[in-house]
Amino acid sequence: MMLTIQARLPLDTLEKYVTDSFAGIVSNWLSFDTFTEFENEQFFDTVVSKNMYKIRSIQDISQLHVIWVLPSILNRYRSKPYKYISSIIENKGSGSLNSYLRRKMWALDLFCGICDNDNGFGYNSIYVLFEITVELSREGQQHLSDVLDAIFSFIKLVKRAGTQEWIYNEFYKIEKNNFRFFNKHDVFDLCKSMHFYPSRDYLTGKHNYFEYIPEAIQEGLNFLTPETVNIMNFGDDLVLDTDAPCFEAYCSITALPKERIEYWKSIEPLSDFNLPLFNAFLIDNISLLPVSAETSKYPVKVYHNQLVEIWYRPKFYWPMCHINLHIVCSLKIETPKDAALLDMYCNVLKYLLIEELHPAVTAGFDYDIDVSEEAIGITIQMSGFGQKLPIFLMVIAKYIVYLPSISKDLFEVIKTQQLRTYYNKFMETEEFIKNVKLWILKKPYYTYVHKYESLYKYINFEDFQGFVKSFNNFLFIQCLVQGNITKDYTIKIILSFIRQINCLHLKNIMQQFITVEIIPKYKSNYYKLKNINRTCVDSVVTNYYQIGVATIESSALIDLILMIMKLPLINKFRTIGISNVSCDRTDINKILAFSITVYIQENKYTFEYVDYLIQDFLNSFCVKLPQFLEGKLDHFKEMLRILKQPDDAEILKNEVNRNWSEITMQQYIFHRYESEALALEDINMYKLMTFFKKYIDQSQLKKLHICVKGTPKEIALSKQIIFLFEL
């Protein structure tokens, strides 16, 4: 048995925990299986090679998987030949396979690597699954043969070019920096590493390159042949080569034509292809700015005009820097069409940035672009080494300006992909009920169903062009910069970004914020819906209890109550055979609430009975709370206080995310966690009981009850079969 534990506690304390918990376990001292008897077996020459699998998925996806079963290379973890090969094939920069497929509008993205899943099926001591996955567009499905030709053409280029020591050395530097500055070690991954690597490399074995062995890389390349490939095509409208009934109608297996295999064996590299170029974002000399004694503990507003406000906090003893932007537009997002267009704006921008920013991402930089939580604009969050981050920022500005000039073909590709995303989201029961809850509470807010319908029926290329131009005309930008960067340089690069996007200022940002529905007392607020996914038997009940305007004390009180409540709630429902139940706090635009969510099978219990069980639990919990907490309240308070202690010493991003939330919501309580921890000290049993009774009392209750009804089991089964035939 291998064990990994991780906590913000002294090493001696952790060691004592382990000793006390596991010292009594008796070992049989038998050696574990090594499977060395299979080392020389040619097990990967299987009968499933040289086949094309066509698979219809219930989810709306379109993917091509090109897979090889290769010998295990656990003994070659120091040179990582498969990782070197996959990094070149997966490269998204100029001259790459990904770039070529995207330029042809055949693919949205491409991934390559070892199938390192949690169950060990794709990566173990016997074999490895090496996979190229292509996210196909509809045009790509129609040109599947051309996509496969391009894949084998690029592999031929990599083979012909041979191993490149300078590329390997670049990967070595990148992984070394990533391990040192970016990787957050997960206990699950560390525990797996203890099975795979010697003790000296438990931490580094999975990530770092240690030694360049060109023969190992060449051997890995030689395995990637057309004769041993498996090809899987997933789509929602595939024509299957089978007349088999029932479930077999979702999959067909055909042998790859010999002429195609021979063609791929002799294929030449396309002139569009080249190996990765030198990575301009690679950092050799990492420098730290001198520490200032006047550094503030929290962000300080260092610049403000009608167009932008800049918040800044340095962290000079760490080479990372974070830049977050909230770009608020003048357009009011008042209809589902507006909301879908804002999503399109984000997705097109992300698509355009993939190729040019890929070298930066490879070098450890990170970015995320999304619609803001309030759906009044977009957020751009980026991080990396401070020296190169301004270049990163200017690339984003360039493509914001370029957005109105995209082609109609690209618009249609992204539109199709966004429709797929909406569809897959509202087919998930958990996502669907959360979406409906926000639609009821937020004004305005639109579900994935609303946005799907609007995008499908009412949005064309001209609508998108008009939206982008209007979006970019009048803006207000909230900005947070934290890390290894000076105040003056921060102001300089943000103002340069604004000059490049060349916009006018938004007159009043406060007009853009949404409102939250205040639930009236006494009134029944019940919503019942059918599950859109007709193949799903799960029903869901969510009870939402609104408290009111959030304060430091009320937030601390509800967090403490939910921490105490969680285990008794689970135990209560487990006694009647319901194992999936949860409680959580919600804070929507400063309106505090808590929710209890219960998952049941459609034929087990009625919604009314589940609602009764929830209310009965709350009432009995309130009565039994003093007895349950006798001598334990301080323990729970201390547990919650520890959870609220920021882990900023190790992860700057945690602190940035908290500060960013305060800025975008315009609350600016940067010491919120510390204040809530202090508020815990003043909470006693009387205050806890008074608060809880007040908000579950029938005379004060502000409750929202939402149910999603699952499909009866026998109908769901038939729907799955019918669905597969209808695809």
C-alpha cells in the first residue's frame, strides 16, 4: 500500500497521524506483481488494429481518435520519449498539424499524448495507449479522409526530421520551470507516482526531463505506423456500416482498406508543415524585483479615470505575475440573443488566440477568457513570468481589434461548436437545475436552453459583426495586477493595452449590474420541470432558502451551520436509501442564501415527500442542535477558521482570485476571510440558534423549491434505443 497525505501542519504531526492510524495494520510481506513475464510479449499486435470504429454518442460531440497500443516506457521515464513526441504533434503554433487543420476549418483543436487516466487502463507497466484526438468541425467530418492524411503526413515529417536535441533541451527548461514555479502537487498524483518511480523521483518523475536519449525517441516514432493504428470516429450523425439491431446500432467496425494503409505508409510531408520554432516566451534568467518595505497587504487603486481603474499589489519574492481584466461593455444584455452573442464573442476570441499564444502556454503561461459572472462583459485572466506578460497582453489586444474582421466560415464553425456546448450543458441534470435556479433569481439571466434557441434561430454572421463593433466602442475596464512587477510598469502596460483597443469610455458601470429577485415571505415558490435528457432517470429536488443582504457575520454564521449540518443531513437521507444529498451556501449579488439538493430516482419518492423530509430535517436539527453541539462548538469554529486561512504562501492565484472577486463585484472587502474568521470568535450557541431559527421559521421563510423530474426507467431505456436509431 502507498499513502500520501498533505496538510498545512508540521511534518512531525503528519507522521504521528500516519503512525497512529496505520501502524496496527499487519503486512504479509509478499512482493507485489511486476508482470515482468510480459515484457517480451508482442501483445500490442492485437486483432483490433487496422480498424475504423464509428460511434454515435448521446452527447453532441464530433471527435476523431487515432490510437496506438505501445510498449510501456516506465523504465524510460527519465528521457520521456512519448512525451517529447506528443508535444511536437500537439503543438498549436505556426506550421503545426493543429494550425493546418484549423486553417482548413476542419478542426477546432487537437490533443496528443498518453491516456494517463485514473484507473491505469491507458498507462501501466505492460502497455501504453498513445492517442491523437481531433475536435472535428462538421466540415472536418466531411473531410475525414483528408484529416487522416494530414495526421500521417505530419508524423512522416517528424520521423524524417529525426530527434532534435535543441527541442528536447527546450522542453527540459520548460518542464524544469513549470515544476519549480507552477505545479501544485496533488496527493492523488503523488500516490500514483509512488507506484511508478523510485523514491528519489516521487515528485519529479512524472514531470521533468532528465536525459536525452535519441534512440528511445526514434524507437517511439517507429511504432507510429499505419499498420498498427486504431481509428475511432465519434459523431451525432454518422452513417454506420452495420444492420445490427438495438444497441449495436450505435457502433460499427470496419477494416481499414489496404490501399489507404499503403498510401499512408508512402505519404509525403505537406509543404505547410514544419517542426516547432524557437519559443520566444522561454525564460532563461528569472529575476526578482527588490522587496519594498511599504508593500500593502491588500490591493491598492493606483490609477483611475473614466475608462479604467487599476488595482495593484506587488509580490516581489516570487517571479510570477497575474493580470486580470474585466471588460464591461455598453450593451445591456437584456435578451437571450444578447447573451448568446456575448458567449460567441468570447469563444471566437479564444479560438483566434490559440495559435499565437501556444508558445507562451507551453512555457508555463496561462490565460482564461470567459463571460463575466454578471454577464455584463468578459473577463481575461492571465499569469506568467512578469518579463514576458506585456507581450502576452498586447497579443490579446490585437485580436480584440481584429474580431470584426473574421470570416463567415469561421463564424459558422464556432456557432456550431457553441450549439454543441449548450446542448451538452442542458442535458446534464445537475447543470440544468442550477441554470434554472439562476434564471429565476437573476434579472436578467438566461438558461442554456434560451441561448441555444436564440443562437440556432435568430443569430447570423451580420448580427455577430454588429454586436462586436458595438461591444468594442464603449467600455469600462477593471484591472487587477499582482506579482513580480512594479507599479509604474503596471500602469504603463495597461494604458498601452487600452490605446491598442482604441475604445471610448462607458458612462456608468453601475447601470450594467443585474438585480436579484427577493423571494416574498409566505408565498409558495414552486417550480417543476421535466428533465430535458429523456434517457436520464434521475430526479432532483433543490430547496433554496434566502437569508438577505450578506454581511460578514451572517456569512460566517451560515458557513458554520452548513459545516455542522452536512454529516447529519447525509446520515438522515442515507437511512432511507438516498445517498446523493448536499448543502451549500450561495451569494448572488450580495444576497445570501443556502440550498439543500437531493438526487433521487424517478420512481422512488414524490417531490412532495422529499420536500417534507428536507423541512422535517431542518426542524429536528434546530431542536437537537444544542445537544449535538455540547462541547463541540469551539471545535467546529476552529475547523472553519482553519479553512478560511488563506493558502497564499504557496499559491498566489488563491489570493488573486479572492481579490478579483471583490473588485468585479465592487465590494472591495479584501480582508473578508480574516473578518469572517474574527466573527467566528463572537459566535455562541445563543447567536447560532437565534439565526438558524429565524430563517427556517414558517413565518419568516423565503423559500424556492425547484424539481426536475427524471424519465421513468422503462421509458428511459427505450428512449436510449430510439435515440440511437434516430441519430
